[in-house]
Amino acid sequence: MADPKAPKEAASAPACVPNYDVNDLLQKEVSKILKGFKYDIMGIISLGKDGIMRSLTADRKVLSAVPFSSSYHFQWRVDS
């Protein structure tokens, strides 16, 4: 019988469920790239028109840069 004075066990946190398709080839590539990136807490992640994803500091110094594979072609559009 359990001791009524013993502290109750905390419920475990719910599992984090991604809201994207984990089987998508482009998503797999992005996830792989981001896992190896260095980060600045005040910096940004940028995907350039040249197809290179970069991790930049707040003053825009490059911490990491990785090109996407050539099999992906990015189309840029400007919304009006």
C-alpha cells in the first residue's frame, strides 16, 4: 500500500510531435544541416538565393554555412 504522506510523482512531459513531414527529403536535408550548425542566441538563420544556408551572428558574421544539394531548385517570388 502506498504511503499517503509520500510526495506524488510528477507526470512526464508530453512528447514533442513535429508538425511537419519528417519523411520529406527536403525536410530531412534541412534538419541534418541545422543539427550541425553553430548558433548565436541573437543571430539568424538565412537561406540565400545562392542556395546556401547560413547561421549568422547578430552583427551578421557567418558562423556556419552549408550549401543545399544541387537536386533542389529554389524559386523565389515576390508577393505584391
